[in-house]
Amino acid sequence: MADVTMRLGGADYYEHASTVFDGTAPIEGVDVVASPKPLVSDVFQAMIHGQYDVAELGLTYFLRMWDTEESPFLALPIFPARNFRHSAVFVNADSGIERPEDLVGKTVGEFALWGSDPGVWVKGILADDYGVTPDQMNWVIGGTDAPIPSFDWLPQPIPEGVSVRHAGDNETLAVMLEAGEIDALLSVDVPQSVLKGTGRIRRLFPDYESVEREFYARTGIFPMMHVVAIRKDFHAENPGVARAVYDAFLAAKEQSQRYYVSQASKQHMGVITPWFSTLFAQNQRMLPEDWWPYGVEKNRHAVDTFLRYHYEQGLSRDQLTSQDIFEPSLVAT
């Protein structure tokens, strides 16, 4: 493969990918022009506007572009962002909402757009595990603690029968939740009032860690939010780059995992969080040795579950599978 120049975008805060961006985990045969950003939605927007050749892209953003006349992207089975999402559901402390079934008939805020990456996971889990479907609620989209405009730079599918509106120019979902103007909130950002402990907003699942661990034990799913996408035209001109990108991100991630394993004998003195070793040991007992897997096979069930949720929520025209979206030469990874 001849040397090529590749514009690379992503968030700048991932320890397991930082060495790809700073060049210490090189991408073979590629001159990387890296432009990480602190706000990941800016990366998504820049990728959709053609400013990167390869970049991190939210799964739902990738899938919304898939349903355009000719999707410009293929996915690489690299998953920079994962998080269990029961912890992302907040309610007004005085709303009387104690369990997921109490959300029926309520007004719910959602951060950024209807069908955000965490929102797709939460709605799918609510439907699968509690019988609560999105059409049973009214929806308001906006920013959690700061107003944000509508993300009009990508398609905004809303299925028939679902009520969705955007918050006003100066409204925030956290203030609306505190005031009782909405009853609940799905947010990747924890509201500041929760962090400050005002007591006006609480989580729907107070013991969310136990709920999320039970979810993982039952399903084997560690929810991913984002993939790395490659532009089809760039890939067609440089077909070997997809594997080289995958190999570099995989090496960087595995180096990060090896660090935590090796530091266990030193009680993770290099980590600033107290009692981290206890948490790490607990996770080692529950999670596989490769607890943050890349590749299709180790992630097929989780990805296919997200794709099913995306379709069931009216966000995809067709129910896709991992076989459809990933670059063909990497499907066997």
C-alpha cells in the first residue's frame, strides 16, 4: 500500500485511542493529519460535512446517513465510546415516578436529538425489559444545562405517532425538569443539580450500578455509542487503509488494557482514583479478559441489538445487521 494522507477526527479525551492521534500508535503506510476535538458532536458534524476521511461517528448518526440516497460511510468495528445507560435516566424528585412503567403518559426530555445514541439504548431497554415504548411518552429535545440548537445538519426522522418538539431557544432540559415542565430526562450529561446534590432531580434507577451489572450478566451487552467510520470514496482509492486503521486502534486499546492489568500488583498507584483496584478486581471477576472488545464477532450481539432498536424506534428504513454496515474485509474480525 502506497503512503497516503488521511484526515482523522475523534474526541480528544479517550485514553485508549490517544496514541493513535499523537502518532505513537502509527497507522501503517498512512500520513495521519489528526484533528481531535473536545466536543464529539463537532467531530460528527465535521465528518458529515466531508472534513475527515476517517472519524469517530455516533452509531445513530452513522445510521441516519445510511438511509440517505447514497450513504458516504462504511463502519469499522472500532468502538471508542461505551457506557451502560440505566444511569442516564433522570426524573423530577417530586414526580412520583418510581419505576419505568410510571413513564407512560409522561413528558420526557432527550439530550441533543430524538434518537441519540444513549437514547436508542435506553428506549430499547425500556421496551424490551419493561414494556414501555417511545410512543407512550411525549418528547422534548434540547441541551441538558445549556441550550443547544437543533442538529439540522443530519436527517431527523420521527416516526408517525410519536410526539417530539425542540425546547425553546433559551430553555434547558434540566431547568424544565426541576420546574416540572417535563417529568423525566434521558441525558448523556449528568445535570449539574444532580452533581451538586440539590435533591430536585434524581435517577430513575437509584442503584444503577447493580441494575447495569444485572443487565450485563443477563445479556452480555456492554453498550457501544460510537464507531469509527471511513468515507467510501477514500476507502475505494485506498482499500488497505481500513485494516491499517483498525490495527492501530486495536493496538492502542490493547496497550491501555495491558497497563491496567499490569498495575494491579501495584494497587494502581498511577491512577488518581482511590480504591480503584477494588473496582478493577470486581470488574475482572465479571467481565471477560478483553473487556472493551473491538472487531465484529465479539460485538455482533450488541451491535445487532442496537440496529434492531434503531429500526423498531422508526429511525431506520430497514432492519440492518452487522453484516450490512461494516467494511467487508473486517467482518471476520
